Amino acid sequence: MRGVMLNKPGDVQVVDRPDPVIVEPTDAIIKIAATCVCGSDLWPYRGDDPADHIPMGHEYVGTVTAIGDAVKNVAVGDFVVGSFFASDNTCEICQTGYQSRCVHAHIMGEIGTQAEYARIPLADGTLVATPGQPDPVLIPSLLAASDVLGTGWFAAVAAEAGPGKTVVVVGDGAVGLLGVLAAKQLGAERIIAVSRHPDRQKLALEFGATDIVEERGDDGVAKIKELTGGLGAHSVIEAVGTQESMMQAIRSTRPGGHVGYVGVSHDVDLPGLELFFSGIHLHGGPAPVRRFLPELIDLIWNRTIDPGKVFDLTLPLEEAAEGYKAMDERRATKVLLTV
Ligand SMILES: [Zn+2]
């Protein structure tokens, strides 16, 4: 099969890779219908994470082509959505809704789903079948559920977005934009999106943002304080992962408020004394997307939400290198790869 390989930072190539086979009785093999390039794929692409001939990709939807002897919940022919962590969905951690930290978790990025096929470990716990074969127009949205929507949704839940709340979203990548959609869906009263890019501002407004703040860092904090009567927001979503974005999120939150942080933390160092006196809740980490998948699939299937709008560039898998380049240069928010 064909699959994406990151040979070294900046060097993406589509190569022949061995067809995956069932290894454990709990595995399934899926034929991928669509996959995509994640903002977090840019960390190794830019050399901020190590990269030496690694298969890429952790977002996927597709059709089950084979199952191991122990698999009961999905069958050959099912169209399925999974998340970027495979999880058993039965251990104590999964049972409390933290499937991304399952005691048996596998990172799908190590398998590399930017490919024609993928082996999915712990298929019963990981995969959720759609109610039937999807209308092709729903595939981008179902694919978004596998990571960026599920992650934005978790961030909004962790930030306790809801009725009567003012929510700030720091980060205008796909996760931040879908955090706006999630906050809206959860009933937030006011949603302030932090973005400098006109096209992303437009999508944020479409997804339910009520205000746009262009300033970053402490200028952004001052602007948000100004918009919230000097108090700061009840709920803040952090969807970048840098020192500046994390501090902007923390400082934009009112005492007693909640930060939901889902940007993969890179060299973030939190000042203890400031945190102590802030009186805020911090909750985040790798999103347990599996917790939300049944609900998200339902909302997409009923056409209540259209998160697939975040994909603004679609390319064939063979042109993955251009997809990475477009995202790196911020010419694209989110790239869908057809398989
Ligand atoms: Zn588990």
C-alpha cells in the first residue's frame, strides 16, 4: 500500500509500505476513506519534534476489511470512525471518560494513518460504526470527529463552556475553530475567538463566535478583560501549546473560571505563584475523543453540525507533501487527503 513517510523535517514522501495484517485478535484492518494532516504533524515537520523516517497520520475514517477473532463490536463492511489513541474502553480510566490515557492505549500516530490501510488495535474499544454507509458529503465531518472536532469538544467541556458563560478561544487552527463550534453547541452565551487571519475569523463567526480579538499575548489579555468588565472569561480554550498562548489563556480567565488546554504543550513553563493566586481550574491534555464519538457522529449524521468546513484544501494522498507545505505556510487551515 501507499503511505506517508516523514524522512526528516520538511521531507514528506509517499512510499510503498507493507499492507497491515491482523497481529492481535483484538485488531481490525480498515481501508481508509479519508485522512488528513494535523496541526500537531507540523511539530516534527518543522523539526520541533524528532523525525527520522516515521510513518505519519493519526486521523482516519474508513471501512473495516478484516477483524481479529476477538472483535465483536464492529464487522467487515462497517464504516467506522476512531480516534488518535486506540483504547480498550473498559479499564477504570476509560470508564471515567479518559480513553486517551487508557492503561492499554496505543498511539495511532505510530501506526500512521496517512495511508491506504491501517491496523487498528483494540478495535472494539476504539472504533465506532456509523449508522450506515455515509453520504460522501458527510465524510469530511466524520473525519473531523476523529481528532480536531473531538479535541475542540473536549476543550470546551474541560473549560466548562455552557449557558450563561463567556468563552474565549485562544488559537485559530482547526481545533480552536471547532472549539468555537463546540462552545456554541454547548450553549455558551458569548464566544470570543482570538485570530488575526480574515478567513479564519470568518469561519469562527460562522461556527458561532460573537467577538473577534486580534491581539495576542498580554495585549490580547487586556482586550479580553476590557470585553468582560475587567473580570476575564468564565471559560477559556487553549488550542496552541506555546508559552504565549498558555499564559494568554490563564490570564484571560476570571478567578474560579476554567481553562481547557489541548494544544500539545511545547516548552511551556507555568509560574507557580501566579497560578496560585489566579484561583482558576486547569484541565486538559490529549483529548479523550472516544468519549464523545457516539454523540458527535450523531450530530453529524443528523446534520446538526458541519465541522468538515474546517478543511480548506483537499488533495490526493500522493500529494501529501504539498498538503504539509500548505499547512506549514498557513495557506491552509486543514488539509484533507483522499485515499
Ligand atoms: Zn482503557
